[in-house]
Amino acid sequence: MTDTIFDYLIIGGGTAGSVLANRLTADASKRVLLVEAGIDTTEGATPDAILDGAKPHLPRLSADRFFWTGLNIFRAAEYPGIARQPQFYEQGKILGGGSSINVMVSNRGLPSDYDEWEKLGAAGWGWKDVLPYFRRLESDPEFGNRPEFADLHGLDGPLPIRRVAPGDWSRFTVTVAKVLESQGLPNIEDQNGRFGDGYFPPTFTIRNGERVSAARAYLDGKTRLRPNLLIWTETRALGLIVSGRRIEGVRLRRDGATVDIRARETILAAGALQTPGFLLRAGIGPAADLRALGIPVLADRPGVGKNLWDHSSLSLAARLTPNAEQDAKSAHTTMHQLGIRWSSGIDPAQPSDIFLNIGADPGSGFARAVFWINKPSSNGFLTLRDTDPETPPYVDFRLLSDTRDIGRLKAALAFVQRIFAHPALAAYGLRLALSRFAELTDGPFLADALRDEAAFERYLRENVGGVWHASGTAKIGRADDPLAVADPAGRVYGVEGLRVADASVFPSVPAANTNVPVLMVAEKLSDAILAGAGQ
């Protein structure tokens, strides 16, 4: 096998890698090796915890079975008098990556997100350019068959799109919707086809009650039978093979042995927290940082590891009263039933900057309001700790480093308080308590917290979390942009034979869960790769 030269060697079998492996092997003349460190998810052998559509995400429910271990990060930015502690950041180590373990939401974001990408230097990545790929990846019969949405949706893509119909909502959810309408927020029906503020049934990637990860959608049985596709799972990529200014392949550890695999083109799809590590250890990154670690500089690209985004999040919880619990039990499903897009007004140039879920779960006995900053102003960075590929990077999201994001959180909490104080919901007698994203109640009651502004801001800085949407650390942009790492076709500046094709290339984080934007990126870059094969 060491003598085999592949056309394409894909590092990372997550969301992006699954798409790339499918689309690139559609050309029967191209030999492709897909490498994934985690387990496979073949039909009939996928763990039940992965398939179960009733458990929309797995973090903290399955220990480290499907996750990279040792990945501790800093979330909130340095602030006087507040001691930060690193927290574990779940990253999927399994075929399908985040799409196999995180919330199964199919959220594109807003057209303005992608027009912003183009303004930031990602030529050919505006809304008009990416929409065909969003359509290509999905099968959305509910809205794709409606004339007013037909130009926005696909009907025969590999990813099934489903919603919880309002007729299946609980009485509690219906009450929340009526309260939202009283506050001027309409039912926009389709979060991926209407882009103003409002509420809607969230979209999910589910079929017959089972999760459809990128691996299940793109690496189905028929695709796996292609003779030009080889999938190696439980195989660790150790580093890029450098020859002059060319990347010739990757050194791997498989079945206890180290093996060098060569390819005409190597594609990094390891995610925004691991792809930069491969670049940096190969000598692609900020020259001063590389020299400090004794790494020869191959390409001085200061943006590698910079521009790190996530969506800052908090949650609220209230124990259900008997009446509220009974109303919550009236639903025909346990899935998230209601999503909300809302504008905080902190930056009038950035509408729809808050995303919110409100729901009641009789299984836990709590009502929850989980929200995050859809379009944050704060971003962070990552760096290498040393040159050992086994050592996770130092990661600092610097959430809330821009004070506009503090204002957004405060505005969102005041909005939620207003919703729950409405007579229709106040009748339930629910008292909202601040909580972290994962825990139900570990903070003060919201009404009490809002009275002391200094203490409240301290609480926000100490307890803000992210939502597993790491992105931007090897962004697409112009060659003369010091923060740009790749060109619009994903080719890494300053070297040959290397591309990046995952969330790392986002110039900015979209107002969305990142799974579907990553699918779109991989779909679009697959076309670019095949189009450039003869160059």
C-alpha cells in the first residue's frame, strides 16, 4: 500500500470528508483514500446511541467513546478579577464527525452571511454562488414542492430534511408561539427559505426516526462499493509529508504501524480545531510562532489558527409545574419543536443576531430556553503547545471579548424574561434560573440576577459557553490578506498539493448551526477540485 499513489487523500471522515469522498469518487478515474481516526458507521453496525433520533445530541452522554479526549479550551476572554478554567470541548471522533454526535439541525444561515464572505475576499462564495449547493445536498419535499420555495430547495439530494409540524407541537409550545406573535414575531415557517425574524419549526436531518449523519447520507452502501474508494477508519493521521514546497501525502498510524501514504493532492478536512495543527506542524503558519517551536517555515501565513469563531451561548431553566408538565406531554414528539430568530438591536447593521429554542420536556421535568449569539463580534485563536501530533492545541475562543456580545446576551435574557412574564406563560408559575448549556439549574433566578448589573455581567463571563460551532481558522480569502490561508478553491497559499475543505475555511461564522454550511462548502469545493484536476 505504501507504493500506491492516490489522486486524493482526505484527512478526516467527518461531515466534509464524507461529502468529498462521495463526490470525488463519482469520477471513476480518480482513486481516493479517506482517513478517519474514529470508528466506522456502516449500515447494521452503527451504535444505537448514534442512530437514535430521540437523542438529538450526544455530548456529555457518552463519555469519551465518540470524542477526541484531552481537548480542553478556554471560552470567555480574559477579564480582571475572573479566573478562567479550561473546559472540555466535544469534537467527534467517528465517521461522520459532528454530524454523528451533535444536534441534527439543518440550518443554512442567512444570505447576508455568504455575501459577507464574498466581501471579506472569498470570491465566488456569495449567496447566489452557494445556494445551488445548498439545494444539491438536500431532499426537502415539504418546501421543495411548494411553488414559493421551489427555487430555494432541493428534492433529490442525499440529506433528508424534516420538521416537527405545528400539529404535533405540545400545548405548551403552541402557547409560546402565541406569545411570540403578541411580541411581533410571526411564524416564518421555513428557517431556510425566509430570512427575517420570527419563529418556525426547526429543520432536522432525520429519516424514519433515525439520525442521518453525513456518513450515512454520502457513504451509503452503493458508494462504498466503488472500486476507486478506500476508507480507513481507526487510523490516526500524524503529519503532512513535505518535499520542497509540495505536500506529497500524510504519515499515518494504522494497526500499530506507521505508514506513509502519498497522493497527488492532500485535502485537510479534520475540522477547525485540528486542521490548523496539521498546517502548523508542517511549517505553514505565523513564522515567528513556528520558529519558536523549532519548526522550519514552509509558508508564512499568519492567519493559520486565527479567526476562530463559535456562537456564545447561555440557557435558562424552570421546573415544570403540574399544568405545564401536562401540556408538555401533549406533544406527538420529543424533538425540538420551536426555533426563534430575533434581533437584539445592539448593532442595527447586524439583524437576526440571536437564535433561541424554547421548549418543555416532561422527561426531565424542566422548561428550557437555550439561546446563542447568531452573529458574534468576538473571535479567538489556537496555537500549538509543542510539535507532538498527540498534543492537543491551546484553544482560546475569547468569547465576549467584544463588549457588543455582552450587550447581546443581556438583551436576549431580557427578551426571554419578557416572554415568560406574559400572562399566558406566567399562568404556569415558572421561575427561570440561569444555567450553563448542559446543566439545568446551577445559577440564580433570572429576575434576581438582572437587578445587579455588575454581578450579572460577571456571571455571564464566568458561565458563557459555546455550541460546538468552531470555524474560521484557515479562512478563504485574497492572497494579500494576512489572515487568509486558502484561495477560493481551498488551495493553501504558498504550497502545492494541499487544500483545506472544512469549517476552517469560513471567513466568518454564519448565523447557523455549522453542519449544513460545512456540507455546502465540501460540495462546492468538490466541484472546484475536480474542475482543477487537469491543471
